[in-house]
Amino acid sequence: MLKLAKPLIFAIALAPFLWLATRALTGRLSANPIEDITLTTGIWTLRFLVITLAITPLRRITGWNRAIQYRRMLGLFAFFYAVLHVSTYVVLDLFFAWDLILADIAKRPFITAGMVAFVAMIPLALTSTKGWIRRLGRRWQLLHRLIYLSAIAAAVHYLWKVKVMVGSPVYYAAIIAALLLFRAVWGFRHRRRTNPQPAEA
Amino acid sequence: MLIRTTPPLLASEITDEKQYLRRREFIRLVGGAAVVAGTAPWLEACSGDRVSADFAGTGGPAVPAGQSPLPNVKPKVVATDETTNTFEEITSYNNFYEFGTGKDDPQRNAGRLTTSPWKVKIDGHCGKPAEYHLEDLIRPHQLEERIYRMRCVEAWSMVIPWVGIPLAEIIKRAEPTSKATFVAFTTLHRPKEMFGQTQPVLDWPYDEGLRMDEAMHPLTILSVGLYGKTLMNQNGAPIRLVVPWKYGFKSIKSIVRIEFVDRMPPTAWNKANPGEYGFYSNVNPEVDHPRWTQATERRIGEFRRRRTLMFNGYGDQVASMYAGMDLRKNY
């Protein structure tokens, strides 16, 4: 059962990509397919960031510590969708027009935020192997707090992109804020106690 | 439905529409058969149906439920040699926040809007204020086909074969007074049928405005149709404004009121975000939206972006209206 869990989660996490590819290849995207691909890969990046960030609170609240063994894969899926998202922008949308891309990153706050979110994920993906975890030791955990920056920047990226701040971008920002707040509160309590107990949130 | 004294559908037309449907079999066509069968009772073609014949050759439309052919349309009064976007594209990818903020929401949700009967109130500073049934408003005028580029503020564009009448003709009928320096437009407010209006996305009802010279400009039309047929609800049925040198949001949909006013009227997007959406909102590749570039656009159906043209390519006709104005300030 547990042996099946990982491949199963892998398949589920890959499904949005396969569905998107199917729609693209069968001409079932919208009249603006590039926008469709951009939005779909972007939203799945955000979803996997949220799921990855939810693992720790989930462990703390439920005590289900084995959830940790799926975290790396979920985080890497966030990166996978982020790579697709950024590639869509660079290749399909602007077709390697680097002058326009650099101008966008410098001048468009929502693209700046998106790029921050993406760049912050790169070292996390690169150091996600067992070897790097061993080599970095305690610094690995410190480094991987970059995901907080990435998630905040991703939420801001989405909020700044839309014309009216209602609905989905607001919900994602709220969920990410709640997940980070949980950590802050937990960390604060944890530090105050000399002998930390697994308290409920 | 605009003009009632018309003979029934010609058999030849039905064939054309079937061809149309076949060409688009690869596209999702929910209830495609029902579309053709179900609309037959609606159809009121005219005898010399030139326009439909023209459209049949250019990948023209089926007649989805609710659409009727428009008779006696003067073809290509304004045209372009650019490829016209398909009916499918024009009716499936829309910004019409009254029906949701997603591009596919209007197509999904606009069906429940009742567009008949429809009244348009024309009032304010004019000699002949009146409330018209849509039919009475349109009937005295010659319908014209106007193939225009449409540039959305979100940096995508289409080429759309509208059918409509010059707004100037309606304005002249109302006999505006010298006080009438601006024209204000209002969209229907009916949250029961436009569920987007139950949410605080914009300050409902949607409103828009033009300076009098812009409203009188021969390129400015009130559109009642698309591809030779009455408008689909998602495109602003039954009557909408089309101002081709301005960003799409200026072309207000489903209009119920046209008012002559003596000052610049409030407009929906300007109220929502004055720093990003100005009253004029002329297409201008040199003045970027604060959050994205307006220098390029994606023509729906094309892969590479193309350069955006000043005044959406209508500069020769409209630039003189803005001579001496700082278009950076008056964005």
C-alpha cells in the first residue's frame, strides 16, 4: 500500500500536465492557446507550492509524520510546472525576444515578482537530492526556507496580474498567508517552551 | 428579429451552415446538430441574401440558437485585407464581466440573458429624448458591415466583421443641444440574468463615455450583428458600441441608455482603477499599461506577437481629433 502511494501521487501530480498536453494536441484549448497554457501551468505551480507548504502544518496538526516523504516530490512538481510556465512565457509568448523579456522583468512588477518566485525555486530543486541534503546539513533547512519567499512572490505575482483583485488570486494569497502564519505561530510557541510538546495549532 | 417582413430561410443557406459545421468538427461543438435543427424556426432571411452568400465563402457562420440573419446589410463599408477571426473565436473568447471574469465564462453564462424585448433610452441634453424599442431605433437606418480590428487592453486582438449603424445617425436623430459635449452609455443592470453583477468586481452597471466628436466619428458604430447575423449574447447583444481605435473595454455592450451630458462622464474601468484606465483609452503602443507593455499584441489565431499600431491602425482617420493633446497624460 505504502509502496504504491508514491507512484500514485506522482501520477496524480502529472495528470494536469497530461491533460493540458492532450487539450493542446487535440485543439481543445481556448482561442488564445498560449494564454491557456500560461494560466494552466501558472495555477498548478501555485497549487503545488501550497500543497508543499501544507505538509508541515499537516504533520504538526495530525501527527502524520510520514507525509514528509512526499514533500520533495510535491516541491519538485511545483518546480516542474514553474519551468513549464516560464518556458511558455519565454518561448511561446515572447519567442526569445530577450530585450522584451528583460524589459518586462525590470519594468513590470508582476513579472518581477514571478521571476523572483521562479529563481528562488532553482536552488531548492538543485539541492533536493540526498547527496546535497547530507552535504549541506543544517544549512539545507535554512536554504530551503526560500520556499517562503517563492510562495509569497508567486501569490503577489498572481494578485498583480489580474485586472480586478477578486476571487482566485485573493484566495491563494490568503491560503499562503495562513500557511506561513501557522509556521510563525508554531515557531514562536516552540521557542518559548524549554521542552516543546507536540501541541495542536 | 429586427425586421419582421422577411421570407423564410433558403435551403441553400442550410447547406452552407452544415459545411461550416463540418469544417469545425475538430472543435468542441456541444449539441452541434441541435444548433442547426433548433434554430430553423427563428431564421428570417431576406430574398437577396447577398451577405450570407459572401460569408458562406469566407468560413462564415452557423446560426446558433438565438441568432437571426440580418437582411439588407451593405457589405464591406469598412474592411481590411487582414484575415477575419472565425465565428468560433469571436464568440468563445470574450471579456464580459457581467457573465464572469474568465474568457470562456461569457459563452457559458450569457445564454440566459433575455434580449427581446429590448429598449434603449436616449436622453440628456437633446431635443428629442425618447425610449425606443430596439427595432424602432435601428429600422430607419441602413445596416452596414464594418470589418474592424479589435484591440483589447490585455494585449490581444481580433478582426471582427461587425454589422451596425453609425452612431452619428442615432445622435443626429436625437438632436443634441450645444450643451451636449459628451455621450454617456450604460449597460443593462439585471443581476438575475447577469450573475457577475452580484459580485463587487466593477461598479455596476457598466458605464462608458465618448467625447461628442468621438461619438460622431464615422468609424464609431452601434453594432447589432456579427458575421451577418444578430449578435450573440456574449458579444454584447442586442446592441453594443464599437470604437475601433480604442481599447476594447470602451466598446460597451448590451446598451440600455445613451445620454447626452455636458461633462466627462464616469466610466467603469476608470472608476475601478483610474491609474490604469483613462477616459480616452486610445490604442497607443507608446504608452504602456502600468503592468504590461502595449507595444505588441497577439492576434488571436496567430503564434507570434505583432506590433501594435497607433490608434489601432486608424490614425489617418482619427488622429486629428487628438491634435495637441498629451496622449501620455490623457491615456
